[in-house]
Amino acid sequence: MALLQEILVPLLAVNDTTLTVVELPCVAGAAVKKGEVILVLETSKTSYDVEAPVDGYIQYCCEAERDYAVNEVIARLYSEVSEASAPVPGRPRVAKPVVAPAINGQQYAPSAMTPPVQSRRAAATPAHWGGETLFSYEAERLIEAAGLARETFAGRDLVTGADVQQYLNPVAAPGARMAAPTAATPTAAALTAAGTATSLKAVAPVDPSKAIVQKLQSAKRREIEYLSDIQSTGLTSTLNTHIEMEGIFPQLNKGLGYLKDSLLPVIVYETARMLAGYPLLNAYFTGDAVAVYKEVNPGFAIDIDKGLKVLKLEGAGGKSLRDIEADILRLSGAYLDDTLTVEQLTDITFTITDLSAEGVAFFRPLINKMNSAILGVSAIDEKLQRCTFSLSFDHRVTEGKYVAGFLRELKERIESYRGDAGGFYTDISCFKCYKTLKEDLGGTGFVRCITPEGKEGYVCQSCLKGF
Amino acid sequence: MLNNRIAINHRIIREALRIRKVEEKFLELFSQGKLNGTVHTCVGQEFSALAFAGQLKKKDFIFSNHRCHGHYIAFTGDTRGLLAELLGKRSGTCGGIGSSQHLCHNNFFSNGIQGGIVPVSAGFALGNKLKGTGAVGVVFIGDGTLGEGTIYETMNIISKWEIPLLIVCENNFYAQSTPQHINLAGDILARAAAFGIRTDRGNTWAPEDLMIRAQEAIDYVRETSRPGFFLVETYRLNAHSKGDDDRDPAEVEAHREKDFLQVFQGESPAYFQMYNDALDVEINTLVEEILQEGDLAAEDYYQHQPTVTGEEWTPLEAINKRQVELLNAFFRDAIVADDRAVFLGEDILSPYGGAFKVTKELSFLRPERVFSTPISESAITGISNGLALNGFKPYMEIMFGDFMTLAFDQIVNHASKFHHMFNKKVTCPVVIRTPMGGRRGYGPTHSQTLDKFLVGIDNVRTVALNTFFDPAVLYRSISVETHPVIVIENKTDYGKKIAQQQYPNFVYERNNDAYPVVRIRPAVSAPTLTIVAYGGMAEMVAGMLEDIFLTTDHKPELIVPSLISHLPVDLVAGSVTDSGRLLVVEEGSGFAGIGSELIAAVMEMTHGGFTARRVTAYPVPIPSVKSLENSVLPDKRRILAEIKTSFS
């Protein structure tokens, strides 16, 4: 007869203080096996299966399609079916402030790092001594004065005056002088999650004779919540620029394996490198400050019949074009196979949305929650050989001039992939000072020579003549 | 006609300009408040860096000083790591810990202590010689450093032991602000020549000649495996650090005019401009990139590790051998079996075998690994540090504990700091052994216990031997330590046998920690008095436990730590919780001593509720005369009196 386990709403992503229960796969009171899926939850990004941690009988404390705060109990597992079937005690369903164990702050606090003091006496069982008993001079004196027999203390190793007194007067005898230290009560700063999520309230009236109400899917509700965060302030703006595309793909395709004629990998590659230099675009507005992300993790938006999602290209700033291409393919595959993990959907610091396949001329992308900017890519105008890049940004974080600088540099970088001539002389350099022919200002060129290692090479005029 | 003797070319000039541009960038960033701390630039001295650091092989090594940026770039080529280091970023060559003066990257080391790097570099070079790698090393000092004595200790040794090290003295004629004529007597090269070291000189205004002579000096050191000393005359065109320049502006200007890069700019303005512009772009791009980076996280630098004393206890076993015999037996095994082992110390060659015979006959077993040294504690500690950095396990003996003060700079500013200040890239597993303590009548300078100074050195373990178990147990743990260890041996314990006297009503045991704690406790009773003593004092207290019980009416428990830099506070706190009384006995004087630390730590852990006392040496030099020596150092009479009066 026991409660085996309480199932709490897990913290899956820092942004999600509540999760939606979407499915209760078991019958209430049913026997479940360890590892069996007993609940399906939905975060703002993906769905999450809760598995039974032990065998038992399940009692649900939640309903489908409702939101529950992180750490709230949503199910219990019991050892007996009768317990699981008992009525669920009523509890407020509204997300309330939840106390979660502190996860930070234990590092340097001396009281927290001190292990508890171990007293041996507390744990020791009374031991018997088979050897000779030794009496202190004070003990001898007291024994004699009281006329006690020494054998009274047989089985002890050492007998002090205090021991004799305790024998004579058990109540008043002095015990250990020291009280055990009070157990440390680490009421560590408990983390209080402000658990109320933005709630959508109906504000527009509906006349059932004129319109049919379609309930919002929870994914859409979250999308609205996500985009409202920044857009609802109205303090956003979008800048556009044209990118000249003539001759870009023959050059670009050389560096790509599969995504031929696609701009996305190179946009991710260049953007990720540039964001380190434009920290305010890799940041977000906190309400009274700007939080700048330490890492650059751009995400790209995708929507192919599985809902709009933004997938994270982790550490793209340090990756090669080929690796980025591979990441895009891998993540897109996971999206289509429904195997995305929470990690692949969270902590995105900048978003890229590519609508080039949709034939749009230009558009205003909407900035995601906890981002300060989003880059939109429109379709290539085949006639003019150019396409539009649109960058929406949170004006509370930065301003137009800064973003214009970013767009200009991005334009230059992307356009630099349009091949040009040159590179003819690059492989000719002085074997001594490594100066290339291109760098040579002497005007007389290099001298072809045999190096001391017996190889053919070139030597520049200054190395030939010396200083 | 191609002249292969031409040593200066555009590549070298560009490198010199790179060094200068990077340092000018540092000054600019400093003035903008983006650079924490300070910088010492070598503007004007760049060709010295290129002539030596730039002409070494990859396997060679460099030790440098506070003015090290040029040497660093010339040897490692790692401009980015240097920039990030000074900007205090995680990607800096030492994670921003060391900054300008404390760099470490691929056999390049620098430290901000004048002179101290010279013996360390000698030790590193000695390591290369023992390994037979054919690698050589350069240590850069300045003319100001010539005032430091450890340099001369080291020059004597490198010449005598034929260590392949090239000392490059960059003479810029000023020691910080003081002109050379005020501080420097005699002749610089004559100082090195007096030790029988090959000397040469050059200057940075004739870089062609300097490059060629530098190469010759390096070749000499490599080919003969002997040391060299090279004096480079040069001039720094900037202040010592930043604003601290009182030199005659006309003098600075005259040197600026003959500066080689200045001359090059005049003669080849187009090339100069091209290189200058390219370097501007390169450096500015790097700086912009680096400024976006984050700092090293505090928890990546330091995390507190609580002391947890093991609670598995093993009975003590008597060994019918003297401690010194057991020590000698361990070292005999080590010198044969451990290829990293090197022994250094004064008079340690056999047949003498050291003042206390701990190293007896080691030099018969493996003569090339035993170095009987001159009386140069600073240099031999530094050499041991260098050997340790180079992968060896040096066991160095300081003949008397009192002489540790002569080695202090090498322990505090070098051994203890290398690992952290180089952001954990290196370890320095040096072992410094020394006999400490009195009761032999040696008087004020050969009897004092200096342990409290040693346990105050962060990141150095201090171990004190005792006579309760085989010291090989401790030395086996020490032999696998990756960080510095100081071993306090006790002069009077050397001749004693192990765990000889055991009272029947007490249990004698030690735990299984790497540095075991010994506990002697009443067989079954809970203690009513906790005594902590270590080293020689532990032996004395152990011998009076029965007396303490009989005459003071207390059941004593004696706890004997062997790792005295990390005391078993939890164990002592547990015992004190039962007994309510704590007595610490130590042979050093009491103010800010081991007992102060222990009582404070136990108080923190238990929140008080006990009585504590210390019995320590009086704060005066140890007298030679026996009666006075016995009254200055803690003795049985004083310990018993303290227990009776304080814990009645």
C-alpha cells in the first residue's frame, strides 16, 4: 500500500513555465509498466512523452488540452489499484507559483559545502572491553572515598572521575559538554517560477449564425504568444536590401554537396560569422535590459506540412559551409520524421526564414520571442537576377543604422560569391620572405632560382640584393 | 647572385612590424579602458625577439619576462591568442588569467618575477639534456634583472653541469625608470665570462648582424650542449609600462630615428604602407572578433572541494626499522624504477649521502640522476621546477627546513602558480623535502619549524611525516601527485622505529586516505579530550597518552594528520562533538599557525560549543642551550599543565 511516484510537469525549456497535456493514453487506474508512455505533453516547440518511471497503477490528476505549471503534480503511481482509483483530491488547476529546488547558488556558500559533522558516539553501539580496566588518579580517589569495588567497572577500558560520579549519581552527572550542532536547514533561495502564461481571451464577438468557431490548436496559441511578445509592442521595423545574384550559383554550387542552387547554407554561414560582430542582433529585450547571447545559434524556419518550426543550427559560427549544409539536411530530415529533440528547437539566438521557394517578392518577417532580429529571404527575381533580404528587428534593442550596417556587410559577403577573375599570380611567392608576386611593388618581378634545398623557386629583388 | 647569408628580408620586417602593431594596439585598447591591468611594450626591441625566438626550432623552448609579447609572437606566431589573452577572453592563450606577463603556449613560458625564470629555464633545459632531444632553450632577461642573485647561482650551475641554455640579456639601458649607470657596476659580459660561459653581443640597429650572431649562438649551444650568454643592446621607444617615462625626449627621439623599422619606412615607403595597412586590417579584425567573446567562467577557474576524511581504518603495525632506512629504501626503488625521478640537493652524493643520509647510495645506483648542488637553494628549487615542467619528478632536498626561506620565491611565485596562471595547461609536480624541527641543539637558524608559512601557500600540498607508519605510504602518493608537494621530515624522527609503543587500552589505527590520518583512541570509551598533533610533536604526545589519562582525568584521543595543508577538519569536528575539548600541539610558534587554522575551521563546521587550546613554541628564536630549548618548544610538562588548567 503505497504511493510509488508522483509525476510532475517537467521543465523542458526555460521559456515554458506551463505545458499542455495533450493525451492521456492509459485508462485511469490501469496497471502500467515501467517505460510505458503515460502522458503526452506539448511544449511551445514539440511534444514530449512521459514514461512511467516504475510499475504501478496510474491515477491522473490532469485533463487533456489544459495547461499545467512546471512541477505541478499531474499523475500518481500507486502500488494498489484501489488507491489509484480513489477520487483525486480537489486542487486548484490554475497555474500557481511553484517552488522548485534551487539549482544555482550553492557554489561558494561555506555553509552549503560543509558536510555534516559525524559524531562517532551517536552511531556507536555500546562496546565491551575484554582487557584490563585503567583508572585515572581522580577515579581511584573517588572509588576509594565511596568504598566501591573496582570490579563495578569491569568491561570498561578507561574510567575517569566523571565515570565514577555518573555511577554514583546517574542523573546529575555531566554528560558531553557539547550539544550536537543543530541540523543545517538549507532554506536555500527557492526558485519561484512566475507560472502564469499569457492567456488568450476572446475579445471579438461571434454570431453562430454567421461564422463557425474553430478552436485554436494549442500550437497556434503558442505561436501567437511567441510572436506577440515582441510584435505587440509595435516597436519593430524592417529593412530591405537587394542582393545581386548574377553568376552566383555556379560558384556557390562548387562548395555545396546536395543543396544546389540554394542560398540558405551560405546565408547561415555568413550570418553566423557576422553575428559575433553584431551582438545586438544576437540578443533580446528583457524588459529593462538587453540580454546578449554568449553563443551564436541561428535557427531556420521550416513549414512543410508539419507545422511552422524553427530548427537550431548549433554553433554555426564555427562550422564550415559543408557542415552547415549537412546540419540543415539532418534537421530537415528529423523535422519530417518527427524525431526532433527539445534541444534542436530551443536556445535559438537569431532566426532566418527562407520563403524563396514561395515566389514572394519581399515580406516582413516577425521576430520570435527572446530574439531581437529575423532575416527573411524572398524569391530570386529571374529577370533582374536579384533577391530581397528583409531584416526585422526589435527597436528596443537596436536601431536602423546598426541593422543597415549589418545588411550592407551581409550583401557584400553574399555577393562576393559571384566569381571574378584574378588569382593568377597567387601561387608565385619568394621562397625566402614569402612575399607574393601580387604584393611585389618592385616592378621588376621575381627571379626564378634553385633554392638551397635544390627545388625550383622564386626569389624577390629585396631578398636577392639584401638590405 | 643569391646571398644565403642575407638574414633580413621582407618576411622578418613584416614580423617585426606585426609585433609593433600588436603592441601599439594594446596601448590603444588600454587607453580606451578595454584592457585590464598593464602592458610592458618592446617597441624598438622587436629584432631581438626575431633574432632568437624567431630562429629557434619548434622543439626548442623560451622563457621570458614581463616584456614578452615580442618573444611570444616571434616564437609561437599566435597573435590571436595573445590579443585575446590581454583582452581577458576565454580564448586567450591562458584564458585571460595570466594576461601580459604570464603566457604559456607550446614550450613558451613567461613570468613576471625578475630573475626567477632563469633557474626554471635551466631546469627545463636540463630535462631536455636528460631526454637527449637535442632541443635548446632561450631565456630572456633585461639589464635590470642583473641585480637578482639567483641569476648568478644559475650561471654557475649551467656552466658546471653543461646545460644547453642561452641567456639573452636585452640591455635597453634602463631598469624601469633608473638609468643603468646608477645601479650597474662593472661589465655585463664579464659577469657571464667569469663563469666560463661563451658570450657575444649585438644590437637591434644592425639587425642583419644580430640575426647572424644569434643563429651562431643558438648553434653553439645546440652543438656543444653548453650554455651561452648574449647581450643585445637595444632601446625601448615607449615607457617602461605606459605613462612612466622620465627619459630625455631628445635621447628617445635619437633612437627613434635609427630604429630599423623607421629606416625601412623611409627607404621603402610603399612596402611599409602595404604591410602596415594589411596588418591594421588583420589586427583590427581580430580585435573586433575577440571583443565579442566572453570571459572564462569563475567555476572553470576555481571550484571548492570540501575535505572528506576517509572512515575506513586499518590497525597500525610496528616495523622494526628506522624511519630513515625506510625513506632510503623507497628512494632506492624510485631512482631505479621511475624514469622521471631526479634527485637534487646539497651534499647528497654518496658516500656522504646527504646530511641526514636519506639519499644514501642513490648516486651509486644511477649517477646521472643525482645532482649534488652548490649552496644555491633558490637556483636548485628553480631548476627542480623546470624539470617538473618538463615531465620529470624531481625530489629536491633542502638541507635544513630553515633554509626554505631561500627557496620561497620559487615555491610561491613559480611552482604554486604555474598550473593556474597558465590556465591549467601545465603541471609542476616538484617535490621539496626538508628536515624541520629542534631538540638537537642546532640553535636559532637550524631548528625552527616554519610549517605555518608553507601551509599558507595555495595549491601546494604540505605533507608531514610521522613515526606511526611506513613513510613509503606517503611517498607513494607523493610520487603520483601532479602538483607541487613540500615534505616536512623531522630530524629527531629519522632515527626512530615505526609504531613501537602502543598502550593496551588504546586503539592505534590509520585510515586509507592517500595521506593517511592516524588516530589513537580509547579502546571503547568515547573520548573526553581531542588532541591534534603532527610530525615530531605527534610522537611526543602519543608517548604520554596514558599519563594524560591518569593525571588529568581525561580520556584522550590523538589525531595525527599527515597532509597538513588540508587538515582533516571533519574528523576532528566529529571527535570534538563527542569530547567537547580540543587541544592542538605544534612545534612552530602559535600566532597564525596550524592550530589557529584548525580551531577556526572546526568552529565553522560545528558552530562552537567546545573549549580549545593551543600549545606551541614561544615566539623567539630556538636557543641552543638544552634547558632553554626545551622550555621554548612544547614539552610534556607544558602539555600536561595546559590540559589540567584549561580543561578541568
